[in-house]
Amino acid sequence: MEQTDRFQVPPGNGDPLEARTSSFEATDSKSETVALSYKPSPLQVQIEKHRDLARKASVKSSSGGSPVNQQPKKTARSRLVVPNKGYSSLDQNPDETPLVALDTDSDEDLDVSRYSSSGYSSAEQINQDLNIQLLKDGYRLDEIPDDEDLDLIPPKSVSATCDMRAVVILLMGVLLKGSVSSYEFTAFRMQQYDLGKYKYGCRSALVSSAAVVSALDSSFSRRCVLMGAEEVTWSLVKEAQTNNAAAILILLPKNMSSMSEEARQSFMEAEVQLLQKEVQTPVYVAPEDDHLLLMREELQENQASKSSSLLHQVFRSLVTSTSFQVIVSNNGPIRPTKETTVYSLEGCLHGAGEDPPTIVITAHYDSFGLAPWLSYGADSNASGVTLLLELMRLFRKLYNDQRNRPQFNLLFALTGGGKFNFIGTKRWIEENLDHAESSLLQDVALVLCLDTLGAGQQMFAHVSRPPRPESPLWKFTQVLDEVVQSRFPSWSFSSLHKKINLGESSVSWEHERFSVRRISALSLSHLRGGERGEREGRGSVLDTMSSVDLRSLRTNGLIIAEALGRLMFNLSHLGSPKEVQLFRGQLDWSDSRVSSILTLLTSVPRPAQFWDQDPDQAMVLDSVEQEFRVRLKEVKRFEFKMDWREPEISFFDQMKQNIIVYRVKPAAFDLFVGGCVAVYLGLVYIGVQTLDPLYSGLKAAVKGRTL
């Protein structure tokens, strides 16, 4: 017997109602046959109920003919009906608008063959595609309805599913926030250099250990100790070294000015102590970011949970606890740099007369700090370089007037290596006194070394020995004191002298390099210095633009300019500094220019070991050299290369490293997972072993009941 296709449409020549009725009967007979083999699904039961209702309604309306062709004419405005009742018409062009106008009396305006009573196309065209679409919507094969039952199927609700998916995705995003398995960032290793036979700084770079937070964990052994800049103290660093910490990682805040004054002083004290000796523990400094702060917070939470109940500690250590493994990507050996070059600049303004004495104004331009790549040296010594360049501009205007030119040569010098025993100043002096046939340094009346003058309300003149009365050095210190008392009473000035110990391997101030060659010199600074911590405040990664007070810089510059002008022009007999002011009007101080120069100098780090490697540093030095050539005469640039066989100073590589932090679980978590797997396998084994006897017993019971 030939089986009728359940999706086949009856011939169109007959009455549609009769065809529909026969289709219902065929379907009913088939449904009854199928019902003998299995229980109908709830959806099929619901469809059967709707079939009965549809059959009764069609019988009542059979005398009226086709419900589609005999639509009453509406006198109101046109009404558009969308024939889609949950599914798209599969033979419909996507560009067509599936709207049917119901305000017409003509059958030509309504294509009955295209739009059936249910609003769908021919079943022969949609058989395969409709099945696929229904299966995608969640129906099983035995639930796929007939063609005429499509009107009775409510559309699947997709909004709830989409909303649920969105909620799940959102919750997953919240739960996975900060759960990155690894994070790579750039850290900067602590200074490492040799001055002759003396070794300073960090001697190791390799790190591969778990991270701990310094403030909450006293067990530093074989751990990478994570410290915030506000936590760093010399006692804490010393404790980490004593307990054999694997490494120390210091996080610098984005805004240095946010640190309290007490925290800044503690950090700089620890910085000085670290830089004055050889350190075997790897020390790294990194600017903080969101990932590092999140890691620090998680470590603090983990270590704070150790004070909770024992049950909570055990559960956290087994399941929720997370640790971080810190690894330096470069594990190669540390090597000294092949070539070290120190640069110095000089230029002069010639005075009146024949062979007048020379006054030298000098400053060193390089920066220094715990990490070279993070040392911007704003106060020390960008402030000194800025004052030198502004004094150069002011005195250039004075020397342009032939009638008022003073009887002193004015020599300006910028030297490198100032943080490394003033090696650039030493080589520059040797070049001028020992190797040059003639030099302005052979007849020097006074040397002014500008060092760290960007803060405070005091000025100190550091000298190697008390100056002789009536000497140029003595006269200059007297004029300085007179200018301060007359024009700037809120400022203080004093002279400090410290003898040079020729047995020491290093010098504290730049003027000592001149004093060794019996040249009268002094260093001007707002720092007092002392026997302990000579470099405190003169080399720190915290020395940024925010540490410079432009008002203090301006006042210190005016004091030096007025005192030097009164000495060179001998203005003491004309009146007090308050009555006779040399630098005013066209010779007034330029605050905007000073601010621009200071911004340029502090825009890049200026460590002495990277002038040949960083193009930004070379750009800064080239800009300063161009300023020399515009303002001065006989400008020279010196390049002093260290002898690789017996270098006076040696630098080392690997100062910038890529560090990878991995998020790991403790060993207890592996044991916990292993135990869970073992329990699961044991349960499966027991189930398999007991399944056969259980099956045999059930089989025997069923057989006995049958008999």
C-alpha cells in the first residue's frame, strides 16, 4: 500500500475544504497507528485538541466558501497583516515586505497560491528547510507537526534564552575579572657599577620564585618580596636580605607627590644605603599598574586569611588560594658594557682687557637613582643645569655691551658622570690643564659648582677649606650673604667646609675635583650634606618634576646672579643689593624659559651609562649644545672614553628586564584534585563491581514473577 507523504498538499482543483478534511483524516489514521507504538508527547496531545477545534470551526463555515476569498470589504483605513506566525516564510525574498492588504474586493490583489490560510507557502517547497528550522528551535523528530498544524504552534520564545545567555556571560565576566593566568611587564634593575676596584649595586638579576607581600608576611626565605614605595624602609630591606629573600620588587606610585614626606625620607634613606654597598639580592623597581596592584591586593588577602579560623585556612589553601610565580625572562649572565663614553661641554664669554682672570660656572647634567631607567633627576641636577643656562643668557646680554664688559672671562661647563665620582669633571680638568697648550683654566679666580638648587629656603656654600680673606672666593661668599640678607630675608645662607680625604675612593661634591688641583671652588646647594648619607636627596627615583619648587629655583638663581654681578662689576660701594639691582628690566629673570628648560631635562632619564644607547638622551644633549653655540663662543664638546683594560668606571647590562608573573595554585590544590579524582574512580569501580549481581537479581525476580 502506497504511503501518503504527510507534508503533501492535495490537488488544487478540488475543494480546499474537502482536501483539508481528507488530510485531517489521513493524519488521524496515521496518528492512531503511531499511538500504538509509543505514548504521544504533550505537544502532540495539544495539537490534537487544536485539530478538533479547527475541524469544528471549518465545518460551521463550510457553507460560506473559502474564508480567504470572501473577506468582507472594510470601509475603514487599510489594515496590513503579517502572515508570519512565529516562523519566516521560507520561499519569501528577504527584500520583500511580507504584508497582505485586506481592503480589496478583487481576487487578483491577493495571491491565494502564495498565501495559504496559515500564511505559509507550499509544503513541497518547505519540507526539508522547515524540518531543519524546527529542529533548531528545539523540537524532536517525532514532534514535527503537519503543514496545517503550524498555525497552532506558538512561536518559540527567544528573548528569555537571549536574556539568560547575557546574564551568564556577564556573570562569567565578573567572576573572571583579574583572573589572567600570566602577565608580563617591564621592570628596571637596581644600579650596578664598578668604580675602580670597588663594586657597588646589585650583582644579580635572575628571579624565579613565589611572591609575598612585605607588610603581612615575615617569611621572606626564597620569596620575591613585593613592596610598595610607601612601605620601603632600610630596616625592612635589610630584613629581607638577612632572611635570604629571592628578590625584592618595589612598586613606584604613578603620582610621586602622593607619598607623604615621612615615606619619602624613609625611601630615600633605604635607597642611599643600598647604593653605597654591594647587594647580592636582585632588586627591581617597576611603575605600578592595575595588574600589579590587583596582584598585590590578592596577596594581601591570602596572607590576611592566615589569621582566620583553622577550617577556613584549610579550605582556602586547598581550593581558593592563589599564588603568583615571578620569573625574569632573560636568564643570561650579566656582562659589562663594552664601551663607556662620558661627554662634557664648554663655552666662554671673553672679558675686557688682556688675559683677564676666569670665573667658571659648572654643573653636571646626569641623573642617578635606585634604577637608572627611572632616574629623572629634577632637583639633582636638572635644577643646576637650568640655572646655568639662564645665567648664560643673562650674562651674554651684559657681555654684548663693549663699554660695560667686566674684566673677567666667564667660562661655562657642563660635565657628565657627576654621580660617579665626578669622572667627567676630572677628565675635563685634566684635558685643559695637562693636555691643552693654553686654557682658561690656567688662570682661574673662582669656580661655582651648581648642584641641587630647586627646593628649600636655604643655600649652603660647600668648600674644602675656609677661604683666605680678600680672596675672590671669600669676597663672593660675603656678597652672597649680603644679597640674601638685603633682598631675601626669608632665605638663609651659610658656608660649610669639609676637608678632602685623599685616601677615600670617592668625592662628595664637584668642587673637590678643583680643590685637588688647587683651584678655588665652592658648591652651591640647598642640601647640607653630612658624614652619613652624602648622596641622600642627590640621587633618587623620587626626584621628579614635582619635587622642584620653581619659586625656590628663581630665588636661588637671582641670588647667584646678583652676587656674581656685584663681584664682577665691584658694585659694593654704590649701595646695598636692594638699592642697586643689576638684573631687572631687559635683564630680568625669565620664568617661562626656566620652566621650559626644566621640562625638557626631566622628560627623559639621564643616567650616565645610557647616553650612547638612548636617542632621547642624545637629543637632550644636542639641544643643550645648540644653546651653548648660540650664546657662547669657542664651544667645545669632549668625549672621554674609558680604557677597557683598566676602566675608572664600569657599567653592566640587563638594567631593563621583562618579568612574567604566573598565577598558580599551591601544591595542596593538586592533592585535593587528586583526591577527588581517586574518590570518583573508586565510586565508578564499586558501581561496576556491584552492577552484575544487581542485574542478575533483578532478572531472576522478573523471571520468577512471569512464571
